[in-house]
Amino acid sequence: MSSADSPRVLHFNDCANVGQSLVRAARQQGWDWDYLSPALVRPQVNPGSGLSRLAWTPYFFRRWSHLRRTDVVHVHYATSVPLIHQSPLPQRPYFLHLHGSDIRRRWKEAPYHDQVQRAIDEAQAVFYTNLDTIEEATTARGDAEYMPAFVQTEFLPKWQLEHNAPKIIFTSRWDDDKGIAEQLQFVSELRRAFPQIPLEGLDWGYGAAAAKSLGVKLQPKMKHADYLQWLAGGTLAIGQANRILAVSEFEAMAIGLPLAALGSRIPRPDDGSTPPVIEGDMETVMAGIAQALPDPPAMAAALGGKDWVYSHHQASPYAVRLEKLYRDAI
């Protein structure tokens, strides 16, 4: 099928830039895929009732304008599906992407369960991004498929190891879902073992103040491009203490940094692989870091993290598969 015959597709809403990454990959193929970011889908603050509900009007007409010129919709986040079904919006077949809390939490909550399950049932196909939701996603929809979050590798800066003094970077916010208790213990162990090496992290999450009190230099939340430059100035990255990693960890690995994370990761269902990082219990991870710090590039090469991310977390192969599914849906 030529690009002229390919379906017109709208990626509606987004999480972790998954939709944006897929649309970029599709446009590189010459396909007519459109994108409505979260800020364009609905008001970012609920307008409430009465005349304030008029704030929804431009969002409704934007949806109508985009839906009338598309063949297929790919909705990101289950509770966004009702937004494409409001009357008199043009009705189109839709695909659904589950992005974590919609299936992890909302699906289990009585006020939302039926809405989320209906969105799942009526979709042409369902994808889930978070490996820790595989049980929920495949229970709600037996044929739900895993599709990872993506790294837009074309925007990654060069690793600036030779231009910066050594420093260890914590990539994630300081919250429960990132393993805050284990991370704070990790900070203490790193400060004890490597007192001469600065520790840096984000000023983000309720545990940020505790991290600062233990010796972490906090950086303000920043634009994504600035965040990538900050990562590129690190010697070694620390990922969340969780069964899964997020895009921030994969970006650090793709830049070239060796990454360490407490615990172990859930294998991917497609090839059974896990991110190649320094992992295990505290003693094992600390020993791996001690081995990595004298020669970070050698450890990064031995782990093979950059190559693994490039082969597992780029959007192009998934866009090709989706294009075929979209064709079959119309």
C-alpha cells in the first residue's frame, strides 16, 4: 500500500510521549498520522459547572475537526475514550493504549471499572505500556499486547563524560512508586562508600527534601532537552528501585551511561529480556558501582545497555505493525 492509500490516523491524548513518538515514526514513512496532545484534548483543570463549562467548547470543536478527517483513532489512556464518543462527533474505529494507572488503579475502582472495561472491550486492539500491569491488562482483555514506551534517540545529546567531574545521577522523582525508601537507603550507602563523588537528583517528589538532607544536590524540574543534557553530564545513573524502569532510565542508558538499580526487572513478554543494568541487592549493586566508577565506558560496554535500548525502545517497528492493524480496521 502506498502512503497515499494508508489510513488517516489520529493519536488522541498521550502519556510518556508514546503517541508522539509513533506519529513521528509514521511521518518519516510518509503516512498521514495526526496528533492531539493532552493539552489539546481537554482543559488541564476541570472547569466545573455552569457557565465555566463553556471552557470545554474549543476542545470539543477541535476534536470534531480532527475526527472528521481521520479514519482511525488511537486513544491513549482508557478514561479518554468517552471524549471521542460524545454526540455528534464522527464515530471512528479506535485502538486503545493503557498507560499504567488507568488499568492499575482505575480499572479496580468501582466508580471507574465499567467505563474502563467498556473502553477496553470496544477497542479494535489494546496495548499496555507498563510491564507491571501485564496481569491486569490481559485479564481485562485476553489479547492485549505489550508495547513499550519509546526513546526518541534523535534528540539524545552526546555523553559528556570527559568534560565533567564525576557525579552520580538519580534519574527519577522521589516518590513511593519509584521505591523511595530503598532509594534513600541507597543514597546513604553511596555517600558512605564514595564521599568524594557528588550525588544529584531532581527536586521532585515528596521525598526530595529527605534526599537533600542525605547529601543529594537537587536540580529543579526542567525542560526535557535540559534534562537530557543533565543526564549526559553524569558518570553513572541510578534507576528507580522497582520491577520496571521508565523512559528516563532508558534515556540515560541510550546516551551511554551505565545504570544501576536495586532489585530485578520483569522480563519482556516478547523476547524474555530485561534491561542490562547493574542490579541485585544492595551489596551486589554497590560492588558493581565500585567496579564501574574507575572506567564507566568499559562498564557501559560490558552491560550493553545502549544497544539494548536502541533495539527495544524505538518507535519505528511498532509504527509499521500498527499501520497494518489500522488498515485492517477500516
